[in-house]
Amino acid sequence: MDNKNAAMARLQQSIDAINKRLAIDSNDLDYETHLRQKRQLQQILDRMKAGEQK
């Protein structure tokens, strides 16, 4: 379980880092790429959290 919590923490850190990049990226292509990455990571994190609650 400790490995899962560590993985979830790393995912959240990645999402937070992408959020910071979104605030400073003015190039539309970069913004869309980062937004897509953030959504994918958030979906993974949400699934992990949902599995933890079962």
C-alpha cells in the first residue's frame, strides 16, 4: 500500500507541475499538450483513489 501512496503522490506532483506550466505557456500547442497530459494523469489518479475506497 505504501508504494501505491507514493505513486499517487508522484502523480499529484506531476499534475501540480503541469498546472504551473499552464499558467505561463502562451503557445496554444504547448498549452493543449499540457492540458491533455494533466487530464490523463488526473484520470489515473482518480481511478487509483476510487480503487482505494473500495
